[in-house]
Amino acid sequence: MENTTRREPTLLQALIPVFFLVGMLASSVYLFGGDSSYGPNQIALILAAALAAAIGIRNGFRWKEIEQGIVKGISLSLNAALILLVVGSLIGTWILSGIVPSMIYYGLHLMNPSFFYPVAAVVCAIVALATGSSWTTASTIGIALIGIAGALGLNLGIAAGAIISGAYFGDKLSPLSDTTNLAPAMAGTDLITHIRHMLWTTIPSMIIALTLYSILGFFYTPSGEVNELQPIFDALTGSFTIGWYLLIPPAVVIAMVVKRIPALPALLIGALLGGISAMIFQQSAVAAYVGNADLPHIVVLLKGFWMAMFQEYTASTGNEAMDALLSRGGMGSMLNTIWLILSAMTFGGVMEKTKLLERLADSILSLVSSTGSLITSTLLTSISTNILSADQYISIVLPGRMFRLEYQRRGLHPKNLSRALEDAGTLTSPMIPWNTCGAFMATALGVPTMVYMPFVFLGIINPLISAIYGFTGFTIEKLTEEELAEMQETK
């Protein structure tokens, strides 16, 4: 039976856990820097959840009710957690099999000195799409490209902007990306539906960005030759068999996505195809990875396949940049991200159950009168959270929890919300100097955030296009009666 003495939370009470979280996250970044997402941020979220729970108890909620809210919140993210585990296996087997190295190899061959900026964006997009990581792409291929830009006398701000735009384009559309899995989990839709819906805003934004980079390229003509890439080519061909046939497994996964096969089985099939390809085409690489010459050859191949599914693959190409890019994967590599998601969902679950989140949302939604203003409010809230919390994950989780029910009440499909979360939360994070993403990109590329920020065209254009779609109704999809009834049943 509900507590009849329960009090409605005030706006100040709703803001206290948020401001506490912002302070904790800022302290986390200050004390731990780039390692803040590997534990410190999780502790900040748990402590903020504890503070929100204390406020809820003061307002008349029982701990058992709050605990149920936490369990419900975490349950919403379990599908994403399972997908992330399979994604870890897929990354591991695709690297070991030479699939990712082949993508990088062919992508870098697209490099043309006369069109450096747009080609750099495209190359980074390909690598990030293959790896699901904007950070890894920028800190490996991006470093090589920024070095080439410096050697050719190009504008480093534009070059860094193109690298970041490409890296975040690929990251945003990759099923291997943690934020791409997180956003639909927060909104209440599935991964494949989310990615397909993002194409409507992301593709036009990238086309405009590439056009602008091409125009800028006419004013900064390279004066040298691109020869710094040869060591990368040598490292790839020296450690892996490179071939067009290794692009077949990704094509199969894409085909399954087009056929609307659910993400979990599609990605698992992709991981298994990668392991089989490794056993056939990369037997020397698998043997070097396993490092146990006493076992029969077939057993070594099977053990390598198995290892790549659960633990990080460690590359040894002789090239530092390639080793950093290719040393990843395995289910174990996803446990920290899942830890962060569980912590964020704990905070969101407490905020929602104690009605603190509802109080915050009501304050914002009082200014909302249309679908366009709702989507714009979502975009602005994600950007503001990026600025205040200095973390792109929080900019997806917090607005996702705040606006989820309002989208449902208005009969809007949750994929509209998940797209808005990424259009603003993911893409604006590297443009904020004190955000973990902005700090990382500036450090990795050696270009200050404020120098490259005006040239991260994808991050500037995409939220604008998303807002325009909201006001015009273009690609904004409604829930069917069956979908709405199903969501209300599971509420």
C-alpha cells in the first residue's frame, strides 16, 4: 500500500542530485583525466543515486520501492548489455581474421593529397565504422593523418575537424559502438531500428560536411607527398593476409540488418563468421596469438577462435599506431562499459522512482508545445548535459530517462528520441574543451579544442538538421496502436 504521507518533490530537490553529480563528474575528470570512465564516474553515479534515494525517503518513499525502481531501470538496459558482450566478441574475431585490418588497408588507399580533408574524414569514418570507436580511430589513424597534414603544410584545425567528424560519423553508425547501443536502450527501441533512423540525419550532415571540407581544400593545397602511410601498409600486410574476400562477413551482417534480423543473432553470426575466417585465412596470426606450439594445429586454431571471443586481442605488427588500434575486442573488454551503464541506470532508476526526474522533465516540458519543440528541447538538454557533466554517456542517459515517457505520451516512436540523443549527445561531446571527449581529442591530435571546434562540421550540422526535421515532421514517426498498447503493457 502506498504511503499516504508522500510529498511531491520540489524543483530544488530534483536539482540537488543533478548538481551533486555534475560536481562529482567534474572532480572525476580533474583527478583522473582520461581514466575517469573506468571507475570514478561509476562511483559518482552511485553516490548521486544514494543522495536521490535519501531525498526520496525524506519525501515518503520506502527503500523497497526505490529498490524496485533500480531493478526496473537496470532491466531496461539488459538487452544492450547482451549486445555489447556479443559486440566484444565480434571485434575480437574480426581483428584476428583480418577483416578490420583489410578495412583499414583499403580505406587508407583512398587517401588523395589533392582532397586531403574530405578523404581524411572518409578514411576515419571507415575505420570507426569497422571498430566502433571514435577515440581509437582518432588516436591511431587520426594521429597519422594529422602528422601528414602537418608535413604538407595544411591547416591543422581543419584537418582535426575532418578527422573528428569522420571518426564520430563511423562511431555513431557502428553497431560496435557503446553509445550507439546505449541510446536505444535509454529510449526504448532496438539497435538496428535506431541505426536505420539515424541515417536520415547523419548522411545529409556528412554530405554537407564533406562538401565544406572539399571547398576548404582548394584554399590549402598540399605541397608534398603522402608517404607516411607506407609503414602502416607494411605493418598490416606483414601481420595479416589482406584480401577483398575478408569483407564478405561484414557484407553478410549488413545484409542481415537490411533484412531486419534482430541485432543479437546478427552480430553473433558475424562474430562466428569472423572466427571461421581467422581459422582459414590467418592461421599464422592465430598461432602467434595462442602461442602454444605443443597443441595440434587444429586445436590451436580453435583455441584462438575461442580466445578472441572472450579476451582482448593483442596486436604485434611492429607499428605502434596499428598495435594500439588493433589491440582490443573480446567480451571482457565490454565489462567496464556495462558497469557504467548499470551505474547510470541505477541513478536514472532512483531519480525516476522518486519522481525527481519527472519534476525536472515537467519544468522543461512546460515550455514544450509541439513535436518540434520537444525534439529541440531534447537536443538542447543533451548538449547542456554534455557541458555540465563533461561526459557523453550522461548526456545520453539523463535526457533519455527524462523525455522517454513524454515521447510515449505524444505517440512518438522511441527511435525519434534515441536519434535526438545521439544527434546532440554523441556528436557535440568532442567540441567541449572540458568534456572527456574534447579533452581526449585535443590531447590525441595535438590541436586545441577551440582551434578545431569550428571545423567539426558534422557535430555542428547534425543537431540543426535534427531540429528542422522535428519542426517539419520529416521522418518523425508515430507509434502504431499496436506498438503503443504493447509499450503501455510493459510500462
